[in-house]
Amino acid sequence: MRRALIAIAFVAGLVAACGGSAATGTLPAAGTPAAAGTQAAAATQPAGATVAGSSTGGIPKAPVACSLLTSDEAAVAIGAAVTPGAGPVDPTENVCTFGGKALADMVNFVAIALVAPAEFTPTRAAIPSVFEPTPASGLGDAAYYVKSYLPNNSGTSMTLYVSKGQTIVRIDVVLQGASDSQLMAAEKTLALAALGHM
């Protein structure tokens, strides 16, 4: 697992170095990166300036990420029972993770986070085989997906970013064996639920 986390952190740094601010977020403490051909979340800390009503780094304190999704909503996304939403280990983050309960489902999880406005970069140009944005419709004020490639052909991650007013939400669904379109559909369903709780 340690090698997988290092690989994920490497990709996040590479994405940041190749095109401006990082467009990936924190690996949830309860999550485990999936194997090749599946998706995993990436780890970085945004470096935005502090804004009113936010914590260091520009990450909003409110709403609390765990208030935006229920365990039942997360369970539907991965098709299995999940643990209750767990808040961040790092108090400077605003993230909530729902992991699969059963042993066979522990590699699957849902993570939702509020991120700094500087992380919302819908017009950022794609970097083939590294970072590919795709617009998403019908969500908040603006939304887009990011497909990121992990090093050594170890898989990809799919992340959805949604902007509503000054609030930026990042949603990651890690589901072993799921296609990009399945992950995008699950993340969109979760985003609609989260927007309904705001």
C-alpha cells in the first residue's frame, strides 16, 4: 500500500508541475488504492491563499463534507454497504470518506471534499496520458471530470469537480473494475445528492 500511495503522490505532483495548480485531491484515510485498470484518488495539498471563512490553504470550513452525503447515497454509488462517513485525519482538510464494509469491498470507496477555489480549473488544457478534463453538464454553476493516469500503467482515477457559488466540491468514486462511464455516472449522482444537501 505504501508504494501505491507514493505513486499517487507522484502523479499529483506531476500534474501540478505540468500545468499549474493541482486538480487532484486527498487520498481518503479509509480508502485503499485499487489495482491496475481501476481508479484511485491522488494526494496533494492546495496552496491557495487564505480567504474569509476558510482554513489555511483556502479550503472552506463549511459546509462540512460529511454533511453532504449519507451512507445510503455512498452505498448506492459502489453497490455495497459502506462504513459511516469518516472525516479527515488532517484538520486542515474538509473531506469525508465512505469505505466498503465487507472484506471484498474494502478497495472501493467514495470520497467527497470541499477544496480551494484555486483547484477549480475547468479550462485547463489536457496533457495526454497524464490529465484529461471533460465538461459535465447539469451540475451547479459549472462542473467537469478529470481523468488522471497513474505511473507505470497502474491505472487511472476519475474525479468530478463541481462549483456552486464560492463552494467547490470534489467527488471521487473508486470502484474496482468500473469503466470511466460508470464512474462518471456514479460521481454525477453523488454530486446531485450533495448539491441537494447544501
